[in-house]
Amino acid sequence: MWHTAAVVDHSYADLSLAALYDSLNPWGPGDDFYLDLVMSAGSVLDVGCGTGQLLRRARGEGHGGRLMGIDPAAAMLVQARRGEPGVEWVLGDLRTRHWDGAGFDLVVMTGHVFQVLLSDEELRAALTAVRTALSPTGRFVFESRNPDARPWESWTRDRVQEVVTADDSTVSVRHEVLGPPVGDRLTFTETFEGGLWNRPQVSRSTLRFLGSASLSGFLAGAGLTIVAQYGDWARGPLTSDSPEIITVARPS
Ligand SMILES: C[S@@+](CC[C@H](N)C(=O)[O-])C[C@H]1O[C@@H](n2cnc3c(N)ncnc32)[C@H](O)[C@@H]1O
């Protein structure tokens, strides 16, 4: 039988999609990169922690300091809370708290969370909050996809990812870009099919793709100085072909 698609507000806000997140985003080189940093930092704030894979792993591997994950999607935190105890999971975003005196040694934004910050005001407010949450010797580390490499050109309908879920059903996921980028923003859909759903689930998202010059400008405006920048998870140099802009910044 033919069914129309269900449009979900955002995949992270939906309980069944959040439950699939870790299967669709298995541990990779980016997670290893961040885990090393987390393990050598005394206290860590993971902004947009999602299902909490990074901090759960760090606690599981013996990190003994303060670990806090914050995310506005309750459905994602449901998954996070199923894991290692002793991590503070906070529902909200960087505006939810006052960060004065928090003194984190490391603040991270992983999984391209940085790109969900769309407006200049949102970006400035988030970066200022990060700056406030850091200790004077702390580090802010995050990545953003490199717009020069035009990654969205490979987000085509024919590229289908399939995962087998915990109940042994198969879910397929495909992406479709909705038109060319508007300025530095790109809107696309993710369509999930199979599993326990009787019709496709479609979520629509917009991401911002800042180039490295704009990125530096926003960081400087918030009192953050870049100390290192890489183009890939092996710490290769940033070039126009690099997939990522991975940035390490410190309070100025
Ligand atoms: C692609 S997921 C990444 C999750 C996790 N960091 C990872 O690497 O697996 C993006 C996450 O950002 C969260 N998010 C959306 N808007 C946010 C905001 N304004 N501040 C912080 N997190 C946000 C979403 O709820 C979602 O969990």
C-alpha cells in the first residue's frame, strides 16, 4: 500500500530516529580524535552531545574528571542517559545556563554541531558562552565541513545508507539537497524508510557552511584565538580540498 511521508520536525527530536542515531553514525576517526583530547583534559563540556557517545566512551575508558553533555533534543538525551553513569546530561543549549566560573579545560562541538548555528547572533552568543565556560588555559575544539570542497554535491538521492536495527529490521536513509546553497546555508532532507514505520519519515535541516576566514572572524569577535587548524582527522593541513575545517582555539 502507498503511504505519504511523515514529515518530522527534526530527526534529533524524534524518539525512534534518535534511537537509530548511533547505528547510523558509528564510531569513526573523528571520534578517536576527540576521545584523545577528552582523555587528556581534566573537565569537558560537550555541546550538542547528542546520544553522548563521546563522553560515555570517555567515562567507560576511565576518565575521572567532570564530564558534561548538553543538547536541546530530549530524545537524544534519552539515549545518552542509558549509558555510563557519572556524566552530567543537561537538556538545553548554551543559553540555558550561566557559564561564569565553569572553568572547563575543554569544550567540544562534534558531529558538525557548529553548523546548526545559523544566524550571526546565534553564532556570536554560542561562541561567547563557550569562551565564558573555558578556563583561562582551556581549549575549544570543533569541526565544520569545508565549503570549498562542496561536500553537498555528493548528497544525492542515489546514495542510500542501510542499517540493521536492534530488532533486526533494515532502515534505509538517503539525503536530498533542496536547491543550491543560499549564501552560506544549505537546506536538505533526510528520508528514513523501513524499520517499524509504515511510511517514510522525512526530516528537513539547514546547515551553515562558514569558510575559514569567516570562522576566524567569529572566533576573534568572541575572544577566541585559533591555535591550530587541520583539514582532516589525521591532522593534515587545511587546503581547498580538505573535507573538514577542524579548529583548536583558546581564550585570547
Ligand atoms: C549531528 S548531531 C551530533 C551529535 C554528537 N555531537 C555526535 O557527534 O554524535 C547534532 C546535535 O546538535 C544538537 N543541536 C541542535 N541545535 C543545537 C544548539 N543550538 N546547541 C547545541 N546543540 C544543538 C542536536 O540536538 C543534535 O543532537
